[in-house]
Amino acid sequence: MQKFLRLKEADLEVGIAPKSEVGLTTLATANHPVEEFCAIGGPLSIELKGKRYHTQLRGAKAEFVTTNLMGGKPRLTTVPETSFILADMPKNYAAAGFEYYSPLIVRFLLEGSVYAFKTMLVGVHSQPPLLVLEYPNDVQRYNMRSSERVSLISPVRISAEGSGSEFKMGAVMDISESGARIGMESKDGISVGGKILLSFTLSNGAAVNQMAAMVRTLDEDGGKYFLGIGFLGRDPVVKSYCMECAEIAASAYAPGAETMLELHKEAVIEYARKNGKVMVRGWKEGKNGFLLTERPHGAMPSIPLGQSATIRVENRGTIYGMAVTYKEFLKKIDLCFFPFQDDVISHSLRSEERAVCQFPAVVQTAGDLAAKPESGVIVNLGKGGLRFVTRVSLQAKLGDELLMSFHPGGMASINQQRMRLMRVNAHDGQFEYATKYVDLDKESAKALEDFFEFYRIWAA
């Protein structure tokens, strides 16, 4: 990997791969924020004068304006005075030689891709110990994998080469046209460099039988074993499946390192029977945890230093409650610093389980059976409803009924299931639909229950 991670200090190019290398893309942060890829608590590498220092993302804020420099095409760029990225201060910060406005390169790794951007140090806070970095206008991404991985969560039968009819059961965690990640409860007979045969069903109903693969890595976690495998040959069925999922649901949500909250969410703060609202800009969980917010607004124009308060925020169907103390106003970033007094308390608003996934689906409006069915990908599956994305609009209104067919985890078929459309969002060429089941029959309900029983074991 080292040859791809280089810095040309003369012109401050972010070099993570040769310019001609396939898989290198530049992303404008106005459309793809840094925090979209690196979650709070995610590891960062900061490079200064050829040396690297390890830290973690702790918060972010980005405000954009339209610029038209040198008569070029107008584009959105950050406002330096109010945009920033927060990172934990590295343990060896004092010896690092960090200087204000010195050029830095920040990198992080996610799902087989290296992300990198140029920045500079614009501030330091000792309590909490944070580096304040300039928010970039662009991020470079280099995909180190030969093909995109998609989530699968499907049962798999595994047999080692030469084991005859003996086999073990496990789970395909994710898959690409060139390899997969496999979970097993026992590693007996399996070793790095060994050949195995796999049989499983994709989540579009297609069966894959006796696919040959080589074990590249073998790790143990929580009493289970996880294999990184490379296929010995390319299967057109697997390739087509992966391309369909990746193309339609390219930006499907994936959980990050700390998903307690979501940046830029509005929270409710309350003390002495007064309440107001604050915007979340960063946090840290666990021991010495804290919350960073903008100043309260609404009915509560200010809060005294040293005041105990409670803060509540709803995120992805869960309410989080925090007992905090207003410790300090951080002037360099205009944020309020609230250390936690106790553990964060969470309460789910949902009555059913939810699974983050990438399952292909076919959908059409129930009132127009002559219309062409469209392809979609389910990215969040529950027992009461689901969320899916498409690349084309279904031209459906809230309250309309849809018909959907899919195979949860490749374990069973749910055909022409009626769904009520509850919410529609469009973003970056992708249409996202939230739906709930209408008159779910017993067979479909059992198919979902069987999938979630399997999901609890391998993905929860």
C-alpha cells in the first residue's frame, strides 16, 4: 500500500494512487462530506513532513458558499471561518512539531478504499484535547479492491479440499466478484492458503454451487472465525449480482465506528425547567465522554457555565439521553463543551428488529400492473417495513401501494408483497423509499423471522 500513499509537498497534491490508476476518484465534499465515509471515532492518519500520527475523528462542521474563481465553473466551497474537522490530539503531539497553518495530509481506510485530503492545523484545544483542522473542499478515494463488496448475510455450506462429503455451515458476510468474507463457528480443517468449496444462495434467488476459493486470511472474534477468501475463477452470476447492488445502492448507509448519534442533528437541552435546542457537532462515548454542540437557541438563549442539564436526541429510530455539565465554550470553534456525568441511556422507538443490508428487489406500483417493474436494493430491512433505493423515480406518492419481490438473505422468497409508501427522499441521483408491509401473510412473516434469527447470530 505504501507506494500509493505519497505526498508531494511542493504543490500539496494528495497522492494516494498514480493519476492513471483505475479506481482513483475525486469527491467534492459539498456532495460527499468527509463524515459520510469516516464515522465519529473512526481512525485517522495525519502526515506531517513525512511522519505519521494516529488519531480519531471526533467532530465536523461544514458550511459552503458558491465560488467562481478565475471565471471558471461555479462550485460550492467551504467557508474557512466556520468549517472544520475535529480530531483527537495524538499522544505524541508535543514532539510532533505541529505548527498552525502547516500542510497536513489526512488519510483513512474504509471498506477497501483509501480516502485522503489535504488540510492544515488551524487550532488546538487542551480540554477536551482536540486538533482543529481545515475542512477540505475535495477528498480523493482509491479503491484497492478489484471489485466492489456488497452485504449478503446468507447461509453457506463450506467443505475443505479433500474432505469428501464433510462440510460445515457458516455465513457469507459480504461478497464481490473476486472474493468474500465468510463467518464460521469452527476452523477445524481450514487454514490460510487452503482451498475450500462454497455453496450458497444469493439474495436474488440465484444458487452458487461448489465455488472454489482460497483462504487468504483467518481471524477470530467473539468465539467465531472469519475468513477472507479469494475465488479461484470468476462466476458471471456473482459478478452480475454484485454489479447490480453496487450500482443501485452505491451510497447505502453503513454503520461506522461510533453510531450513537449523527452529526448535524438537532438535540433538545433542558435544565431548571427550561428547554431549548442545540445542533450536534461532535462527541465521544465511554470514559471521559463528551458532547460538542452549538449554542442553544429557541426559548433558551443561554446556559450558565457549570450548569447540569440533560440532552436528548433522536437518531435512526433510537432516543439517546445524556446527563451533562456545561463545562466551557470553545472559542476557536464556537462550540459548547458538555462532559457526560453518567452513561448514555438509549431507548428504541421501533418495535421490531432492523437489519442493514443490500438485497436486490423488484418493485412496481400496485395500481398499474402494466408498468415496467423497476430494480431496487433493500438497504434496511425490518419485520414491520423496509427501506430501499432505486436509480429511477417510481413516480409514486405517499400512501400509494407498491408490490415488491425479494429474497431475504437468499433463504426464502417473498413475492408481490404489498407495501405502503411512507417517505421518499432523493439524493445524488438515488431515490430512497421507506415503506411498511400491508397484510403480511404467514409464509412471508416466517421468512423474515428465519432471516432475523440467522442475522442475530452473524451480524448483530
